[in-house]
Amino acid sequence: MSGLQKTELGKSKKRVNKGGNSPDIIVNWIQEGLYNGRYVPGQKLVEADLIATLNISRGPVREALKRLHGKGILRQIPFRGAHIRAFSRKEAADLLTVLEPLTSLMAKLAAEAVAAGVSTQPLADILQWIEKFQRGSVNDVTFVGKRQHLYQTLMELGGNVELPYIMPTAQLHLLRLQSFPYLDNEQRQQVIDEYLRIIDAVLNGDAIRAARVGKQHVQAAKRRVASLPDEVFPDFRVGD
């Protein structure tokens, strides 16, 4: 059974909500679940399970699911309910096309900020764990979550307050979750090498090189995604 078919990961009978009836509780619970492995692309979300687990009423649950659908994190499929979004092959390619110039810009802005004197300590900390992965096993859930932290750190370094609103980081994280289990160790190491090149350019304040290697990283990601088998991109809109 592939990671896309694991439908039981998000179920828990333990009531984790100590009080409150806000849709934000469900939104945060589901988004956090994407980072800790509780949810995977394609997984169905059962309203009754969320109500029981979070000790919350049906209205806020439905409102939260609508919000997450609007963010591109969920699909709400007629007669089949809500599912964590899984990308079709075309959707994945389209997302990476959008990400290419934005990732290049993100790296460029971070490098310019470093050249202007911004502290590099947050990025130096990330460099340590990337080098750790380079020397050892690349664990799916842990590494995918760390990759998200790298993007957030680069955007914070760059200081552009609008970029976090424009960069589709939530969708990118979903695509990583969907595709990463199918990458072999060589491909995973390629991802690490690409991140190291981006970090090196940024830490050296080389904006031109940072923009270039940021763009090259997404171009390489396009090739990796294009090489994946069709089973990575099932159509969750039809069938059971």
C-alpha cells in the first residue's frame, strides 16, 4: 500500500482540544498533520472523526474544510467528501512552473539581504541538518518538513513581506509528500546537493548565483516529477 492510500493515519479517539469551537482549531490540526505524517495526499477526512478527536461541533468543521479547500490543501469531491489534495501530473507541472521564478527570486532576495548585513545564523542552523541528511538516511516525513523550514527561512532573510503570501508553500509541501516516497536515494541526494548550492550562494551574498541555482533547483524538480510513474498521480475524483 502506497503512502497515498493510507487512510487511517489521521484517526484518533483521543480528544486533543481542551476547549473552543473555532474553525481555526481544525485548520491548524490538519496543517500540522501534514508536517508530522498524520495526513497524506489523497487521504479522506471524515467529519465524524474530526468532531470526536477535536471535541468540536460540525459547523466549525465544515467551515474549516471550506477554508482548506480555498487554500488548495483539500479537494471537496461531490458525494465523496473531503480529501487531502493529491496533484495530477499536469497540476504538479503547472505548480512547478509557477514556483520556478518565485524560488529564484526568493534565493536572490535572501542573498542580497546577507550581502547587506543580515544575520546568517538561521540559515547556518539549517545547513547543519542538511549536511546531516547528506551523511545519513533521508527520512521521508522529517526531511520533507525540514525542506519547508528552509523555504520559510530564506523568505524571512529576504525580508519581502509579500512573498510569503504569494509563494504556494502549502501546495509545494503536498507535492513533496506525494512524490518524495517514489524518489530513489540518488534523486534524494540530488535534492540535498541543490539545497546546499542555494545555501552556499546565499551565505556568500551572491545574489546572481543564488537566483541561478534557485531556478535550476526547480528545473531539476520538474525533471524528477516528470520521471515518476503514473501511480504517483492517481485521479481521486473518480472511483472509490
